[in-house]
Amino acid sequence: MINELSDIQKQRYNRHLILSEIGENGQKKIMQAKVLVVGVGGLGSPISLYLASAGVGKLGIIDADVVDISNLQRQIIHSTETIDVPKVISAKDRINKLNPDVEVITYHEKFTDDNSADIVREYDIVVDACDNLPTRYVINDACLLCNKPFVHGSIYQFEGIATVFLPKEGPCYRCLYPNQPPNHIIPGPLDRGLLGVLPGVIGTIEATEVLKLILGLGESLNGRLLVYNALNMEFETLEIKRNPDCIKH
């Protein structure tokens, strides 16, 4: 429990404190929140940086990969100096330098059916920043099991999508995508072209949804799919309905 903000914290979070919708009580909620980010790549970079700068108290980051030079076109949390370093270690170092208030918990491993529920139970909100479909189904199922909000984002070439799945209050990921496509027709990460700034747009939207959930502000994307086309600079919102035949409902 956070009683009072320090003078340094009042300076750091001043722009939050002067918003009547947030104020000191809202900032305390952010500082008490526990958020898990699955993946610390293109999407995970802006998500982790903005949540850390906002003061999220406990930030879990899970990723089994190491930094590669090809990542640096879009994965802005990493640097040339951290090539070949595990992404979670590179990201933790950057977050610690940005905001030492944040407790960063690292998991240098894959997010799987075997470990997902145990990890998810420790957090309030889970954010999808991964780059593959199988992991998204794992996130979805663990969040439903543990009754945790799931903030989803996905990017491809010049397009991105974002939504929020709230257990018992709307559709889940399997309502949107009931069946996982066969592995042989899913392009691998090395086969996907991607505009470097695109994850910044979608990742920032995901971070915004997380903060709104923490603060209880506005209307979340629950039940709505936000679709972004960078080439046309267009946003479109589509309704997502709960599937009564969904195997998880």
C-alpha cells in the first residue's frame, strides 16, 4: 500500500497529478498495479516503456529471445550495445534507467501452457506483445482461467489491430479466432515485412488501454476491434461478439 508520494514522485508524475481524472489517488493506483507484458520486441518496447514511465509498480516481462541487430529497426527498448543480450535483461536495464520506482520481474523463457497460469496469477492485467499465434491462445486461456484482463495487439506489414478481452464481460480471443491455423501456413517472424514505426502506434494504444483499466477511466476496447491502416492513415472499429459456441465460455 502506498501512503504518500515522495517529493520526487510528485515531480516525476506531475502531469498525471494535475489531471482531475487521475490526481494523486489515480497515480497511487498505477503505482500499485501489477502488469505482465508477454514479449519484449516491437510491441513490447513501447508498451513497457510507457507503462514504466507512468509508474506501474510491478512490471513482469517474459521473452525467451536475445537481441539481434535486425530487431533494432523497431524494438526501441533495446540498443546496439545489447545485441546478443537476453531481451528481458536488456529491457530491464532500460526500464531501471527510465524509472527506478518500477519493480521489473524478468522471465527468460517461453510462455507456455506449462507456466502461463502460475505466472499470470501474480498480475492484475496481461498484455499481448508476442509475435506468434500459438502464444496468443496460451495468453487467452490463462487469462480466462485466472480471470485477468487481456489487452491484445497484433501487427503485420502496414496494418495493426488492438482490443481488450475482459473475462465474463465479453468475447475472448477464441471468439475472434476459434481455430488456430496450421503451422505450415503461418508466416514466421523472419518472413514478415513490417514498417518500423507500426509497433509504436499499436503498442502505445495497448499501453493506453492498460492505464485506462487500472484507473477505471473511459470506455475500453472490450467488444471492439480497432483496426489501423498506416498507408491510408485510417482507423476503423469493428464489433466483436461473444461466440456462444466458444470452447472456453
